[in-house]
Amino acid sequence: MYSKIPTRSKDKYLAILEELPDIVYKIDPTGHFTFINKSVRILGYEPEELIGQHFSKIVHPDDVKCFSRNYILPKYKGKITGDANAPRLFDERRTGKRKTKDLVIRLIPNKQRGVTKEVIGMVIAFGEVNSTGHYNTDVHEKNKEFLGTLGIIRDITERKKAEEKLHYQADLLQNVSNAIISTDLDSKIRTWNRAAEAMYGWEAYEVLGKHLDKVTKSKYSCDQVEILKQIVEKGYWKGEVMQKTKDRTSLTVYSSVCAIKDHSGKPAGMVTVNHDITRRKKTEDQIRASLAEKEVLLKEIHHRVKNNLQIICSLLSLQSKYIDDKRYLQFFKETQNRINSMALMHENLYQSKDLANVYLNDYVNDLLKHLSHSHSIIPGNIVLNTSVENISIDIDTAVPFGLIINELVSNSLKHAFPANIENPRTGRKDEIKIDLQSVEDQIILTVSDNGVGFPENLDFRNTESLGLQLVNILTEQLGGTITLGRRGGTTFKIRFIQPKLVKNKESKRKKVVK
């Protein structure tokens, strides 16, 4: 191998070869190693144990069949391939342009020495081979003797893994359902995946190098300066963009744009992910229009129900003018109040933006105003104090709930203050309190007064009073409980569970109705 090189020079060259990270080898004409450097230790072999061994000792059997002269050359017998299509061989004899270059092979590790997949990756390694025929240069050109093959094997395992990873990522980006487009800092298109081709109708070769916004005819939902500002500050921007396809069809896309940085951290471009939401937007518009129509109809229904209930109240009021008996007249008035409590509920829903729920704060205060007027309360004689959380409840709960408040407040107005004068026991004005609060999933209603108190010998659960009968029946209907306190007047406390409890931001407001 080094016949004409002085001994000292040979030693220097051998020392260099031994220290190279690449595997350097020489095989004889039969494919047996006559030299291999120390780098072969990455496979778990010592150089001396491979001398005299066939190269198939370290090459995967399948690759031996693909890149060995004995297997390959018979297939090319009588064929002219040219330099470009010449077969690549591990045990190469050719030199010059026809020598083997960039041949990728798999290397077999020595598992007995503990070389595992951590060294070669997935049990096999990939090698890059540069090999050239080696002839005896001591003889005349015509009498050259083939001595073997010289070659270099470079470990490219990590490079192959990186290439496979990049290939996987590229394939992934090509096959996702969203359009993924990368641009440089001038918004010139650099990549355009298959989903972008399908979405916009432009093939990748037609748009590469062109300005993205000119290709897609983009109209953004906000100023582009603001978009760039968000990308700089947050690293991304998201929003809706109006665009057009190649055939001028309008699209609405939800776009996510983020910056791409180079290895030094400097901006190198943008990557945009677009999701076509055109169909969804059309569906949303249809639903929105349908809901608006139904909302108008529902408001009209609540308005008509309220009007009909008020007509009934007016008829009862007219009829009551022909009644002389005070007892029957009272019956008519109580019925009017009950109907009015329901009418107020529908009026509240008609005026509200939420047609499914009633906010109790406004409703309770409106109901108390009506009851004060109905019972002809002189301002200042009886004070109605409220402390009501603005809780929202559904109409199925709100109607019986309103009737309960109507009956309990009416009961206090009728019976708690017979003289309707300053309370002789406390020296304070007559007062009715309505407290409404939510505790976890419960609603607690407290109606109390500082009047003469509920009769000790009367059971409120078993009474002839239609009002209290309604209170008990409606409380049971709501799945609640009712208790009575007689200290310092009369206090009714009702608890019931409201499954879909909603609190308004204005959680609690206090109001005095005189």
C-alpha cells in the first residue's frame, strides 16, 4: 500500500489514518480486509480481529447483495450504463469518474462487545462509502495488477435520523388539512402545502416567490400594522381574514401567523396556518338570523301573554265595582294580585335580552311597587326593604316563586299591622323585609315583618287561608322547604335548589320601597 513511501512517512500516514473519525479500509481482490483503522471500534470490533475477514462481517447481508461485485455485475453483463448509471460497489475496482461515491450501507455491530442501538440507532447503522480500485503502480500501465479496494466509511447515523425526521415533518405538513404557508420577511411565498393547493386552487410552482397577500387577495379584520405589532410582542397573531381563490371565489379563513427565527434568533420569515371557515360562517349567519327571528316571536308571545293577563286583571277590576261585600271584594283583589305577579314575570322577560331566564332583582322590586299600590299603602307608614341578589332563574321556577313572594308580602300587609301606626313594641315604623340570596346551589328567600306576629295557635301548614295553602303547595312544587319564625314579628324562610343558578355581575342591590 505504501511501497514507495519512506518508513518514517509511512508511520506518520498510518498515525493520521488511525486517528481519523471515519473508518478507512483496504480489502484484497476477494473482499477480505487487509487494513482497517481504529475507528471500526464504534461497531465493537478491534482492527486486528477483522484482518483477513470478509467485508460482509460488518455489512448487513441485504446490503452485501445490493453492493457486492459478485451479486451485482452479472446483472449488468453486456449493458452500457455510462458514468451516471454505473452500479455502486463496496468492493470497487474502478477509478476516476466511475468510482463509487455516496453509497449508503448498513453496518452490523458486535453485540457480544455490548455495542447496542445507542451507538448505531435501531440496531443498524448507515454508512457513506467512498471507494476506488487500487492497482499496483510499480508495473507498466498495460500490466496493472488489481490489489484491492481502498475506501472510507463515514458514520452518518445521526444525519440519517435528522433527514428522516425532516422528511416526516415535511410529509406531515403536506398532509394536514389546514393550509400551511411560509414566507420570507418580504411576504414572498417559500412553501405552499397540498392543503393550500386544494383551498386556493393554485399549484405550489405557480405561487412560490410571489407576495402572499397578492395571491390570496387578503383583507384582514384589523390593521396590518397592529398585526405585526402583536407578532412582535406576543410571537403570533390570530384572526379572521377574507380571501379569494384562483377562480375568485370568496373565502373566510381563520388565520394563525407566527414568526420564524434563524439560528441566531433573528426574524427570518413567517409561517401562516389557515383554516377555511367559510361554510361555518354561513351556517352561523343562518343560525343567528333564525335565532333573531325566534327571539322576536318569543318576545311577542311574552308581550301578548302579559297583555292578556292584564286584560283579565282589568276585567276583574271592572267586575269588582259591582260587588258590595267586602269579603268577596278582597277575593277579587287577591286574584288580581296573583295574576299581576305572573304578568310582571312575562313583562320582565319581554324587556330582557335573556328570554329564557328572569333576573329577580328588578322583578321583586316591580312586584313590591304593585302590591304597595294595590293595598293602598300610604308612603312612610309601612317600609318595604329588599336585599336581593340579582339571581337569574328559569321561567318554570320564576312563576311559582313570584306567587310565593306575592302571597307572603300580601299576608304581611293585610295582617301584620292592624293599626298601621308606629310599632308600640319597638318604637320603629312598620317594616317588611324581603331577603334573597344564593348559597352554593340553593336559593334562600326570607320574608319577615316586625308586626303583631303569627298567631301561636295557628298551623300555617294547615290553614283555610288560600294564600298560605298556595305558598305550601308551590314550595313543595319547587322541591323546597319552608320554616316559620315568630320572634319579633313573623319570618318565613324558604329554601329550594335551583339547578341552573346564574348570578348577574351586579350581585346584590339593596332597595327601599315605601
